[in-house]
Amino acid sequence: MRTQVGIVGAGPAGLLLSHLLHQRGIESVVLEVRSREQIESTIRAGVLEQGTMDLLIEAGVGARMRAEGALHHGFEFAFEGKRRRIDLTGLTGHSITVYAQHEVLKDLVAARVDAGAQLYFDVSDVSLHDLDTDHPSICYQHGGEQHTLQCDFVIGCDGSQGVSRKSIPQSLRKDYERVYPFSWFGILCEAPPSSDELIYARHERGFALISTRSPNVQRMYFQCDPHETVENWSDDRVWAELHARADSHDGRQIVDGKIFQKNIVGMRSFVTTTMRYGRLFLAGDAAHIVPPTGAKGLNLAVADVKILSAALRAFYQEGRADLLDHYAETALKRIWRAEHFSYWMTSMTHRRDDATPFEQQLQIAELEHVTTSRAAATALAENYVGVAAV
Ligand code: FAD
Ligand code: DHB
């Protein structure tokens, strides 16, 4: 089989890239190891920046997001028993939408299937070949048969555990990493929203985040030990922890309900600055990971794909390779900004067992500052909605 662009991975990066290329008259094939049901039901991120929403709408896959997503104009920090609002729209003129990642994936898969895309789920044994030539290929198993896909370019959109990044020789790679000594315990529950806006809580017991999915389903997280297991946490224990961390002294309490999903997510910052190797380009989590505190992971994947789709369009329609040559440099500016923001939001709001009382007071002083200084709040809000200068 032959195509112009071979895409490894049908996450947000791979599916959106395939869709944007199709709209620009460029052929692609997407290969995904999981099933359609799996990718459409895995619970992950929930916050879409304005730029992400605009791109999805422009690409014709934003109708359900507009109808069912919730537009948020601010969020709250909870600390020292009080709540302080960050007025995102007032400070930046932009807002965010809370719309689950798997709903974005359903919309993208439906659009790709409608367009007759070559999108293969349940593939296995994916390997990349001849990447440093102008005729790279992808070998894989599908339906019990071995296949080879010849292409002009291979785009690695296969997330942090995929095969693409590992296909770049280690000696050529420049990687940066930080592993955090805590994880997030996430729940989905049947309950009305606890608040009109998201709440990021800093508490001496640890961080908590109160988010939402719909008028009847809420998403909440709390910082836990990285060795923790879901089985250790009864529903009662989860609610006691969330109330302890996120209720405020003025009597505002989070609303609990029936928990129907629990999971634990590790926290890592990672960047490979080697986003290109010959005819292989990396996009999204394949190239970089952020801790979830700034809600940047999905948005960064979309930002990479926007740059890459424009560069591939310039290559095929104008015979220009310069945008592809500058892809990593262009994308890395935004990536490092988001890496710093996510690291900073994490450091300001999470408990560290080894933090001294002095360092704990610094966290509180910083939260006081960003919630009272208009200049500091504006810088935070610009990063959160995704319009900070890079
Ligand atoms: P992915 O979504 O990881 O997609 C990669 C795809 O490639 C997957 O479907 C995978 O099955 C497939 N794949 C892997 N290996 C191969 C292979 N060899 N061949 C073919 N296909 C392959 N971000 C937030 O902002 N907030 C959150 O709350 C949040 N929660 C998260 C929870 C979890 C458990 C994880 C893993 C991530 C979370 N993130 C969160 C991050 C966010 O979901 C990611 O940044 C986003 O999914 C990146 O999109 P992507 O397309 O680059 O990668
Ligand atoms: C959600 C996840 C985040 O990482 C975040 O910062 C805000 C919201 C969510 O899943 O709703």
C-alpha cells in the first residue's frame, strides 16, 4: 500500500492531522493499535483552549463541542479555606471550553469515517523503516496479515509509549525530563456541579481539582502517592479526602454523588527537542508530556498538528520544505512555554513531603499574589487560555 503521509496513532494529534490534510487535498493513512471503542471511551483531558476550539470549528468538527461543551470564563483557586477567582475573559478576552477528550475523538473519528478515510484500528507490531531516506515505510500486522505502507512522510502521533520516538537513534536524541513524586487520583461521579467554574485547590493534605463533564457528571482529581492503588480507596474515603481539601471555610462544600470511575495518572514533564529525524516528524505526547495541572497536553498536541499540517501543505502545494525544516523550532517555543506553566502550576498547588514550613508559606504567598495582583493574574490567565507570548 502507498500513501503520501503515514500517521502512527489515532489520538487527538493523529486524527486531527489526518482530517486537516484531507481538507488540504493530501492523502494519509492512520494506524492505531487500540480499537475504536477503546479510544472513544478512555477518559483523559477535559479543557480546550480557545485556539483548539477555533481550529476544531474551522475544520468542521466543532458542532457537538459547541452544543454540548461548557464555556468557562474563569476558574477559582481554593487555599487557606478561601476561594479566589481568576477572571479569564476579563483579563484576556478569551475563554476555555470543558469538553471531554474522548468526545473530541468521537467527532474526529466520525468525520474521518464519513470522508472514507483509511483509518485502521487494532493493528499490531508497528515498525518504522528507512526514515532517513525519501521513501520511508511502516510495517504492521492487521487482520492476521503483514502489511507495508510506503509513504513520503511518517508522522509519529503515537503518544508517550509509542514506537515513533524510539525509532530515532538514541545518539541523535536530546531529551529533557522531570518526574514528580506524586500522581493524580481521578474520579467520575453522578452529581450536579459543585461550582459554576473549575476549582484548583491547594491544601496541606495535597492538591485537588474539581472539574465537570455535564450537568449530571463531574470529574474530580486529588493528588496521591505514586504507589497508590484504586482498590485502596473506598468511595467514602475519596469523598472525605476531597471534602477535606476543597471545601471552603465559608460553608461552600463540594457536592458528592455515586462514583462510577476511578483511575490514577502519573505526573511527568518530558520534552524531546528532536522532533524530526529524516522523514519522521513527532507530534503531541510522542514528543512532549506535561503534568496535567495546566490542562495543556491535548492543546499542545493540537498546536503541533496545526503547524505540521500547514508545513505539509506548503510542501505538497508550493514545493516548499522550509516550513517542515522549521517545524521543531516553531513548535518548541509553545511547548516550552506550556512546560514551564504546567510545572509552575503544579509546584504552586501540590504538597511535597519534603517541603519545609518556609516553602509551604511561599506557595501560599504566591497564590495570594496571583489572585490579587492584576498583572500576575493576567500572566497566569494568558497561559491558561493559551495566548501567552512565546
Ligand atoms: P495520545 O492521545 O496518547 O494518542 C496516541 C495514540 O497512539 C493512542 O491512541 C495509542 O493507542 C496509539 N499508539 C500507541 N502506540 C502505537 C503504535 N505503536 N502504533 C500505533 N498506534 C499507537 N491532559 C490534560 O490536559 N488533562 C488531563 O486530565 C489529562 N489526563 C490524562 C490521563 C491519561 C491516562 C493520559 C495518558 C493522558 C492525560 N492527559 C491529560 C494528556 C492528554 O490526554 C494528552 O496530552 C493527549 O491525549 C495527547 O494526544 P496525542 O494524540 O498526542 O496522544
Ligand atoms: C481537567 C483536567 C485538567 O488537567 C485540568 O487542569 C482541568 C480539567 C478535566 O479533566 O476536566
